[in-house]
Amino acid sequence: MSGRPLRGVPAAFAVVPAACAAYHAAVMAVRLLSLLLLAAALALAQGNSPWHTAVTNLEAAFTGPIGRGLGLIAVVISGLAFAFGSPGAKRALAGVVFGLAMVLGAVQWVTWLFP
């Protein structure tokens, strides 16, 4: 093929050997890169990565005693605002209740959504 258009194929779509070789080289490079990334992901999956440890610590902090303590403080403050008739206290109390339900039940929701 000398770069002439093929019969029945528009000139813009005619494949010359140099372009074909460059395409195949690019495809091989992408395949090699994805193979290396897959190998790295499998290697990290074998042990605990630093990200796994950090996320586990954050989960324990937000859903454990710290989260419950902050939730208790928020409920007490909202209850006092509701008791003294502060404007918008009902809305704030509802927000605190639903926010606490989301924070303290987040682990159960995620495991329910993505088993």
C-alpha cells in the first residue's frame, strides 16, 4: 500500500502502514500499562494498605464514642434551644436528629447498599 485510497473506502479512512504501526504500538502501550496497574492493585490487595488503615481509623472515630459524644452535645444544645422557644429550634432539632441517624448509622447503610 503506497498511501493510495482503497477501492470503496474514502481517502480519509485509508490506513497507511505507518499509521497502522503507530496505532498498534499505542494499543500495546495501553495494554502494558493496564497490566502493570492490575498487578500493582493485586499486590496492594494482599496486605493492609495505608489508605485502608486510615479509613478504618476514621470510621471508628466517627461512629464510635467520639461521634456519640458529639451527637449527645448537639442534642442537648438543640433541646435547650427548643425548651427556651428559640426561633427555628424545631427545624434545628429535626436536623440534629436526622444528622445523627446518618452519622451513627452510616456503616450499616453502606453495608446494606453495597453487600
